[in-house]
Amino acid sequence: MLVDNSKPKRSISAFFFSYSAYIGVFSPYLGLWLNFRGFSPSEIGILMSPMQWSRVIAPPFWGWLADISGDPYLAKKLIGLSACCAVFSSTLLFFNWSLLSLFIIFCLVSFFLSGHIPIVESLAMNASKGNLGVYGKIRLWGSIGFIFAVLVGGFIFDFFGIKFIPHALFLSLILLIVFSVFLPQKKLQKKNENFLSPQKKLFTPKTANFLLASLFMLVAHAPLYTLFSLWLENNGYSRIEIGVIWTLGVLSEICFFYFQSSFFKKFDVKKVWVLCFFVASLRFFMILFSNGNLLVILFSQLLHAFTFGAHHSASMSIINEWFPSDAQSRGQSLYTMMSYGIGGSVGGITAGWIWENFSPQASFLMAVLAALIGSFFAIKALKS
């Protein structure tokens, strides 16, 4: 009897689409909504930081549950239940709240969502059997979902107003619940004597430097993810134009994901991973001195193919190689915690503070320096 191996890949692709659709509303437009609500750049940095802060605590917790359980369906159950909790929490955004109350609401939503991607990334690597070409074609659907949300959101928010952000977030989370139902079961690894002491397997000089490099890569990207739309708006771009600029970046990563199989056959994965840090510093250097010039901004967005696409796939390959097979969810969770959790949080708050106390351009100078510091740890990881 033939087994349909494409079904798990399709279900994971659909989940990436729906999750990234939520991010496609949150990242480009939430800052504009918070600005519309009267919050300052530093307050916006604080309010957008729970998505990162929650990734410090929640992913290791969710990853630990997914790895140690003997129930192969627990991973999808956890995702479905937490998605329902996130939807319920998001309904609170329909009301007016203070800075502290909004911060707590975003903490709740982010806590319930932050464990999804590490678990589903491990399912994707499992379904692709570590083949980056297959993985790329699964993962690109996340980029398509992001583009869909950014473009549709740009038109809706331009014509009907930015006040509809909470409605868009709510609908994208409903979609997430629907697709979580179809996720495949987790293939269980047999426990061995090392299972009781995972710290010996998870933390080595290589993995420690890898995690530190990942942290600084997300510190570097924090001004982009939290304040780039506001920076573009201050430079005279409309919300539709902002959506198109974001879309160009994501299109570049889609192209990379689609063709990455042949790319990684020609170039060493780990060397490409190191190169991505230098490309990131170049990208943010260009934005720093662009003065809002459209051509410079568009070219810098094309570099997203490397600073996210190549970096992400290379990171997934490194996790798959450097972390043991019975701790893949925990390896993914540690990566999420250090990069998007600590790195994204510290970077977002610091970028907002620098913006307000110095200048918007200074926040991108911080991004350049953070990427270069990350390259130091990346090189050190390869030499460990």
C-alpha cells in the first residue's frame, strides 16, 4: 500500500501560511496602529516586545513537552489548544486599554503562540528528512502567507483605516486554529541513557556560540521588525507603498527558499550562515544612509533573501546537525528563545529608546554593529 508522503508537507505548509499571515499583520502594521492610538516610539518598542519576551520562557516549555511526551499527537494538541487561547486573548484588543493593560494582553497572546514555530519547524525538518530543498518548498508558504497579509492589509488599512488591526489579527488567528487540526503526528525517538541529562547534549561550545550569534542577528533585525514601517511613514511613504516594500523583501526570500537546494549544493551551508551576518550589516548600513531613497531601500529589501532566507535555512540545518535527534524540539526552542526571544526583545526596546533619545538613523547604526558582533560568534562557532 502506497503512503501519501505529501499530506504532512501540505499540512505543515498550510500552517506556516496561516502563522505568517498573523505576523504579516503584526510586524508591519501594529506599530502604525499603536502610533494611531497615541503611543510614542519607545512605548511602541515596549508594546511590541512581548512577542519576543514570551519566546524566552514559552518555547523551552512547549519544546520540552513535545519532546518528552509519549503521545505522538500531543504536539498538534498543544498547538490547537494554545491557538484557541490566543484567539480568546486577542478579542481583548477590541477595547481601549492603557499601556500596561495592552502589554499584558500582548504577553498573553504571544505566550500562547510562541511555542508553535519551534515545534512545527521540527515537524518540517522531520517531514523533509533534513533535505533543505524539500524544507525550502515547505517553508516558502510561510513567506507567501506573510505577503498575502501585508498586501491585503495595506489596501484595507489605507482605505478603511488602521483601526481595523485588531480585527485582522483575530481573523488570522482563527485561520491558525483551522490549519492546526491537519498537522501530522510527531515521530517519536527512542529514549536512551543520555536522555536524562540533556544539558550535556544541548550545550557545547559550538551550540553556545551558535545561539549567541543568533541572538545578535535578531538584535540587528529588531529596528526593521518593530520600527521600519514607522520610519518609512515618516519618510513620506503611504501604507500601500509600505506594504509593497515589505512584500519585495519577502518575495526575495521566497525565491531563495524555492531555489535553495541547488544553491546549498554549490556553497557550504555553514559558510553561507557566516556570510549572512556581513550581508545583514551591509543591509542596515544602506538603510542608515539612504535618507529614504526608494532605490536604496528596494535594494536593501532584496538582501532579505540572505539576512532571513539563507540565514534561517542554514540555522535549521545547523540545529538538525548539532543537536541530537531526541532533542530537536528543544534545540529549536533554544534557538527561538535566544534569537527571537532575548535578541528580539532587547533589540526592540533598545531600538525604540535610541530612536527617541538620539535619532531614527541611530537605531539602524545599532543594527549594523549588532550584526558584526554576531559574525564574531558565528566564526567562533565554526572554529569550536
